[in-house]
Amino acid sequence: MSLVEIIRHTRVYQEAKEEGKLEAKLEAKLEAKLEGKLEVVPRLLKLNLGLSLEQIAEALELEVDVVRQAAEKQ
């Protein structure tokens, strides 16, 4: 058995590998949540509710610049 194979069977290696998987899942979940929020921005603006970009940013818990970019893409 090579040194690499021995290391791969250690508890520390296995825990680090699982931690990496969890971090990747969390990152994907956060990215999907952000995408969902950004999809809402043009819809809110089309409703003509009189909401400012600042109000939309506050409601969606996003930076105003991010909301502005999403609004410009519509």
C-alpha cells in the first residue's frame, strides 16, 4: 500500500473529505438562494409598486449594487 493510500484511510483525511463535501453543499445552497432572490428583482419592478432599489435590497437582504445589476439585466 502506498503512502497516499494509507493517508486516504486515516480518520483525519476522511473527516476533511466530508467537511469539504459539506462546504460544497452549503455553497451550492447559498448560490441557489441568491439566484432565486435575483430572479425576484425584475418581477418586483414590473409590478410597479413604487419600490425603490434600496427598498428591494433591504427586503431581500442584498446589497443595493447587486439589486441594481439585476434590475439592469431585465
